[in-house]
Amino acid sequence: MKGKVFIISGPAGVGKSTTAKNFAERLKKSAYISGDIISHMPVSGRKKPWESDIARELVWKNIVSLCNNFLDAEYDVIIDWVAFWDDVKKYTTQWIKQGIEVRYVILWADEEIHLNRDLQRPTEKQMGERVQILRKEFLHSDTPSYLFLDNTSVNPENIIQLIQEKSQFLLV
């Protein structure tokens, strides 16, 4: 099993999906996994991952399963989801033990810029109050500060390069 895993996290509207998709397109052989898409796969009886531990764990189990399949096929994998540090530690341990390079970054932006980015999304994709809630959750979690990457004024190409090169995002 070769390949690398890059987990691009952060609050809603911070630029995770844009960054993750651009990142995946720049790699030679890559797969893009959206936690949001996986979380919407259950139809009847679906609960939101932030309202149900069972729903959140189901998303993670599916992310891990898909990721393992892509790693077996020697793909690098980009995971795009609101992934908190405790879950990342729990679900990446097996990859790290296998010697797979795992990188985790929380994209962050100045609050005013972040809120404006959310307002620029199509109305049906705007998260509104959820942006503020997630910002507080990330800030009050036990996540080491070096895992946050401010993308307020850095262009997307440089963000991708920093994620790939900075050792602070490498999980060991």
C-alpha cells in the first residue's frame, strides 16, 4: 500500500472543498473524498453528523473504507471534511502505523473574510450561523495551534504547497 492521505479540514465556508479539489487535480494519481457527500448518502432516517455520534462515526468509517481502497490502488487521497482532531487521531492511526504519510490541516480565515466568503456562496449552500458555531468548536477543541493554516490572504497555490511541504501538518 503506497500513497499519501491529506485531510483538509476547517469550518464551513473557509475554502476546504476548493482547496481539496484543486489539490487533487494537481497530483499525478489522486482521489477526492468528500465527507459531505458521504454524510448525505443515508436517505431515510438520516441524522446530521454534528447532531449524532453514530452518524459522524458512520461517515468516518466510510471515509476510511474508501480511502483504504484508493491506497491499495496506490492513489494519493484528499479528504475534504469538517474533521476534528479527536476523530483524526482515532481514524488515522492504522495508516500511520503502516507507514503511510498522513497530513492534516485546518484551514482558517479572518472572521470577517470567512463570513463574507459564506455570503458569496449560492444561497442554498450558505451555512450562516453554522460558520460561527464551527469556528468556536475548532477554537475550543484540543487541536494543536500549529495545525491551523490561515488562508485569509494566501493564494490557493501557496496553500497547497504549504500543506505538502510543512512538517507541522505531518502526523506521526
